[in-house]
Amino acid sequence: MQTMTTDTPIGRLELVAGAGALREIRLAEGPTEGAGAGAPAAAGASAPAPGDAATDGDRAVLEQARRQLAEYFAGTRTTFDLPLAPEGTAFQRRVWERLRAIGYGETVSYGALAAALDAPNAARAVGTACGSNPLPLVVPCHRVIGAAGDLRGFGLGGLEVKRRLLDLEAGGLSMPVG
């Protein structure tokens, strides 16, 4: 596994790649290498974990993910084109795959997503799978809302971040760093 951090308008993110695919996006802890207050998006890479042979493919995936995220926040990218390898149960992977079909600027309720998966009574299980999504933003769980149009949980920074992402997509406005 190899990691890279990048500053974004919603905070510093840590990107994790392994076996030539993006595996996780999470909020990072600590400073990003080379980034100061108001600095443009910066990236720092870490060494592979002991016992893991990081490949040039991992580094390329991390660079590609960092670039595509910057484009997304700049309002110039509406879909992600990255090799992904999230780990989860079969049901979680089905939910995550379905999330990728939700278009930029669109929302769907947990219940409607469950029905689309031929599991109409599984809205709560869909919510749990969304909460376990290791690739938020790229696998857009922020586009899933309550049946009444209300915002429900978002693990990558909470409801305020979810609202900002939906506002970005609704208006096509950019979210500059800093």
C-alpha cells in the first residue's frame, strides 16, 4: 500500500492505493508535506508499509486521483475515471457500484437506492453501506439523502461537507483550496 495526502476545500485527504488501484480516501491527520496556510493543493507521499511492495502503478493511481479530485473541486470534472478496489461485503460492493451510477448533481433516497438493488426493505442496510464506503467522493455516497429530501450522515466531514458537495454539484461552482 502507498499513501498520498492532498489539500482540498473540505480538508486534507489521505489517498490509499494498492495493487494498482485506489483503495481508500479518508480525512488525513497532521500537516501535508510542503503545504502552508493558503498554499495551493499539495501532495506528499509516504513510503510503502513494511511487507507491501508499492508499485509505480500505485503512485500513478495516487497522482491521477489527486488530479481528478482537484478537477472535481474546481468544477471541471463530473465523473471519476480511476481503477478502484474497495474492500467490503458483497452487499456493500453492490451498493457502492450503484452509487457510481448516480449522476453529478443528482440525488437519490436510501429507500430508492434499496429498491434499485431489488432490496426494497433494506434502506437502513444501504445507509450502513454508504457509511462504510471507503472511497467517498469517487463513489458518491454524498448524493444519497433521506426520503423527505433531508441530509443524513456523511463520514467524510459530516453534514456540512455533504451540503457543500451537493451545492458544488448543483451550481457547478468551484471550491478553491485555502
